[in-house]
Amino acid sequence: MGHGLLPSPCPLRRLTWTPKEREAYTNDLDDPRAFIAVSAASNRSKADKDPTQWLPPYASSWCTYVTSWIADKTRYQLTFEPAEQTALAERLAICPEQPITITLAR
């Protein structure tokens, strides 16, 4: 199991979080997208890359990955970098029927 979809909050956001908020973000079990089963190789290849730099190896997983990335960042009110927004919009174009469900964490 790994944080396969967990976006990394921007450094400024992390600095303003209390230890309790950082722990809640890292251990968020309320959203089933937070932890997914991935191979060790896939986890290593992704590392801390965002969707501008990495997509799952199988195209059949791209829509789920991208919509989950958006939901997770929105859940914690994390900002999207301009390049990240562009990459996500391009990838969403191939997912016209993929819903994005968001529940805010706080």
C-alpha cells in the first residue's frame, strides 16, 4: 500500500499546518483514494512527481488517477501550479464521463 495518489502540499502550505493537520493529511483514511495498492516499482517511479511528470503505466488508469489527484488537492484546499493545471486539463479531455467527487477535509 502506498500514497499512490497523495499530492504533496506546497511548501508554504505545509509551513502553516499544525502538526495535527500534517498528521491528518498524511493519515487520511476517510477518503478511499488516499491509499491504494501499487507495485513497489510504480511507487518508486512516481516518487513525489505530479501529473506534469508522471502518469500510471497503464492508460486505463489515467482518468482515475487524474480525477483522484484533483479531488485530493481540492479536499485539502491545496493550490494547483499553472503547469499542473494545464496538464490536468489536457488529461481530463480524454475523460469526459469521469466524475470527480470531493468531500472537503475541513
